[in-house]
Amino acid sequence: MRLRFSLARLLASTSLVAAVAMGLGGCTAMSKLSDVTGSVGPRAEAGPTDRAPADPVRAVEVYGERYRANPKDADAALAYGQALRANGQRAQAAAVLEQATIANPGNKALLAQYGRALADNGNFQQAYDVLSKAHSPDNPDWRLLSVQGTALDQMGRHEEARSYYASALKIAPGDPGVLSNLGLSYMLSRDLPKAEEALRQAYASPRASIRVRQNLGLVVGLQGRFAEAETIVKADLPPDQAAANVAYLKEMLSRSDAPRGAPKRTPLASLSQPD
């Protein structure tokens, strides 16, 4: 699997870490946003029980037919929205899910997926607001708390974001995705030692995805320890994939070494937003 950092945009900056405009996607693994990675979770996003077609294009066709037959059907809209997101049709997914939430007010599964779609499109404040309605303080969903944290990080509100990660970790102690988000939050605010500490905790989990490893390698590399970063990103991978990961890591790190006065683009790994 090729190393991919899924933040869709890297903003020019003369500092080591710049604010980012989009995240995105995320996949729980570094392959597909899902995650964006996984899903926001069965409690928050319970969808149809039938198995989705493996091909994303076919899934869009199948669920699109069901949705068009009854646009007000919540399950059909949810499945179609998820298929559109998985196929990279993010704007259309947001439009479908917006209409579905209007037709089904208060449906938390739809609100959760709609919030994710808004985040896909860079509408972070709106995503945060919608996700706040998808669960409640007396019955919080740790996955949604983590996604709200990523939205806050994207808006530069890092301290607030970390309070959400802390709340998520109280419910799901040691979750590698949340810890990875926490590490990237510290990276965004230039605290690389704390970023590494959180990412090493995530990396130690048997449930850690390949993206957690790549995030750790990036943070280690940003501290000037490239040999160690190289070892991390290519561990346990076939030679061709390891070489691709190392090459990409070099490219990302080189962007922070532009000549003085030249605009820099900070390599940023995708905030893990379970999908």
C-alpha cells in the first residue's frame, strides 16, 4: 500500500507546521476514507444489513437506485451517502445526506454521516455543529467526539480539539485512532515531542492501522531522525511498498526544508476520522 497522507490540501507556510484546510478523508487504514477512514460506529451509523458491493462504482449504482425510488427513506439515503463518499463523490454525498436529514429530522445516523460528509468538503464549522446533534452529552459516541476533534484541529482550535480526544479516550482507552489524532493535533501546534509520545502509544496497539505507523514516521522525521523514520514506515512491508513509502516520506519531509524565504509546505498526515 502506498503511503498516503489524506489531508487534501497543504497550505503554504514559513513555519514548520501550517494550518490545514481539508482532511479528509480518512480511512481507518491509510487506504480508503473511510476511514476516513471504519465507520463512525454501529451505534451512530447503523445502515442497511445487506452486504455492500465491493466495487465502489457498483455500490453507488445499487444504492442510488434504492435512494431514487424513495428519497425520504433514511436507510436508503444513508447507504447511498456512504457509497458516494467511498467513491470520492463528496459534494454529492453531502447534498444527498443534507436532504435526508431534512426529511428525517433527528435521525442521528444520518446526522453523523452528514457531518462526516461536510468535513470531507472542508466545511469544518458546519460539520462540528451537525455532529454535535448526532449524539448527546449524556450518551456520547467516542467516535464522533474524535471526529469533532479533527474538525476543531482543522480550524486551528487545537486545545479544544484535545479536550474532545480526552473525552473520547475516557470512553475508549488506548484507541489508536484517537491517539493518532491527538498526536497530529500536537504536530499542528508544533509540539513534536508530545506528538511523538501520543503516536508511539497508538503504534503500540495491536489495533493500530498502517496510517498510525506512517504518522509516527512523519513526526519522527520532522525531528530530524530520518533513519529511524525510514525504519518505521517500511517495517513489515514488501520491498516495493516499503520503497514507495520511503520515497514519499522523503518527498514530504523535503517540503519543510525549502530555502530560507521560500514558501514551505508542511507534510501533514490525515487526521484519522473513522468512517
